[in-house]
Amino acid sequence: MKESGLARRDTGEELRAAWREVVGPETGSHTSIHGFRQGVVTVAVDSAPLYQELDVFRKVELLDALRAKYRDRYVQELRFRLV
């Protein structure tokens, strides 16, 4: 976890909880926070169509919502990664 920027367990859990709240249970079951480093949140996505939807159509909306929910750290960018 240190390499991902989520070294502090409480910080990582707070970010994961904020992500699940922002995306909801359906999308949350197909995504997971992969890392947080220098303001960049990397999200693993398990399907290509969902990856496309999140990256192209919902990225700005999700970034704004995540910033509002996760106030402990400054979230600068969202990056999606197909796994």
C-alpha cells in the first residue's frame, strides 16, 4: 500500500468509502481504488464498457463529487485503469 499512496489505513478507507458513496453500489462492485499519489486517484475498472463510460462521460462529475466527499486530501485528477 505504501507505493500506492494509501499508506495510512484510515486515509485509504476514507477514500474508498467516499468512492463507493459517489459511484453507488452497482458501479462500486466493478471498480476499486488502486492508488492515490500526488493528488491523482487511480481507479481499477473490471469491464471495458464501464471504463469507457467512466473515463469519457462521467469523469468530471465523479471528480467533483469525490472532491466534495473526500475533504482530507486534495484530489486533483481521476485516472481509470482497465484490469
